[in-house]
Amino acid sequence: MTTPEKRVDDDTWKRQLRENRAEKDSFFADHRQSPIPPEQRAEFDGLEYFDPDPTYRVVATVTLHEEPVAVTMETSEGLTVDYNRVATLRFELAGAHHELAGYRQSPEDGSLFVPFRDKTTGQETYQGGRYMELEVEGQLADGAEIVLDFNLAYSPFCAYSETFACPLPPEENWLETTIEAGEKF
């Protein structure tokens, strides 16, 4: 199980975040699997991001669901896709307590899928919500702590092209706060 990362100095963290963003921009501009339609790639000059903000890098406590709960999510195309809610992630942000559900499509998935909406959704960020993928090393454990870095929150591919159908965050993952971190739209 991944434990919270040791405190990285802010300069190193910001540098790593900027490198991650530059890599993604390069992929979107040049890669054949980019969600940017080929006819628009020549004009693409990078995604819009909120400035890096360590305030949005929080430690969450994991509550593991021994029996995963089936959740049907609507997609951007009006279809549905099934996931299993395997964990609840509780954290504090701006003096308030929040929680998000973490999902997997199959028990073999190593990461947790955390789709969410917040008060920026449809304003500064994609109207369908944003995603985080949390890499989990080893077995996910009840009571463990995991880092949620909202600076890594991203828009799904369907935000850039109608050829993709993306799961929309279920209501249980609608945050009643503003997350000014990660990708803008």
C-alpha cells in the first residue's frame, strides 16, 4: 500500500508537476492517440492549468469496503458503465471535511479511479467533471493514508473529442467546494 509521500520541498514538487504537464502537452500535440482531433493539433499550444498549489495536495484516510458496491455511471454518450466502489477517501481541505469514493472496474485493477465534480465544474473546468488515478502499490488497507494531489486532476478525453465516451462522476463524488487545481478547460 502506498503511504503518504515524505514531504517534498515545494520547488521540487512544482518542477515535477510542470514536467508532467509538459509531457502531457507534448502527447496531446503529437501522439497519434491524442484526443485532440488531427486537424486541430497544429494549432494546439498546450492545455490550460491552474497554478501549482500545494494546498490541494492532501492526505486522505482510506475506508476499505470489504464487499465492493456496484455503481453504474452514466457516460458522456448517454450510455452506462459499471464500476465497483471499493474505498472511501476522507480528507480535510480548507478547514472542512470531505470524502470521495474510489472505484475499480475489476479486482485486478491496481489503481483507484476517482472521478469528481466541484464548484469549478462547467465554469473553469470541464462540464463533465475531472478524474484522478491513484496508483496503489500492494494491497489497499483499511485505515491507510494516501496522497490526493488535485494538481494532477485531469479532464477526460471526451472533453476534447466526441469520439470518446467517458464515465461521469456519480453524485456521491460531487464536492461542495472549489478545487482550483489541475487542468482547466
